[in-house]
Amino acid sequence: MLERQAFDAEGFVEARDVDPAADPADYLIAGTIRPPTPNTRIKKDTVLVNPNEVVRIQPAFTGYTGRYVWHCHILEHEDQEMMLPYRVVA
């Protein structure tokens, strides 16, 4: 995990309703960037994301290729693109 930052979820929904093609995340991520806490500085395969928050990650796939799935552990979030397949290539 690289950092955390506040996210205006209500503003995101409103902006998406006005223009579905816009990328409101560009202007709705606000607040102070917070570095990882000591217990999140170590390499992990899961990251806690709090409500109304964006977490930036930088995964390392050295030596690991193939098909994977990026996902949220809240099943309802699958419909909000929080469960997507991706492929790591050499």
C-alpha cells in the first residue's frame, strides 16, 4: 500500500448521474494524502479500504504470471467493478 486519501462518494454518484462518460474520480479525490501506518507497510495480499477512501497500491508480480482476479470482499461491490479479472504477462 502506498497511500490513503479521502474520496467524496456522494459527489461521485452525483457527477456520474450528470455525465456517465466523465471520470469524476479525477476531481473527487480530496484531502490530505496519508502514508501507510507501520502495520500496512509490509507486503500483504489484502488491504483494508475504509468508507469514503481511496487506497493506492503497487503490487509486485515478479515471478508470477497468469490470470488473477482483483476483488472486494463485499459481494455487492462486484456490480461496481470491484471484481475484475486481469492478466500478468512476462
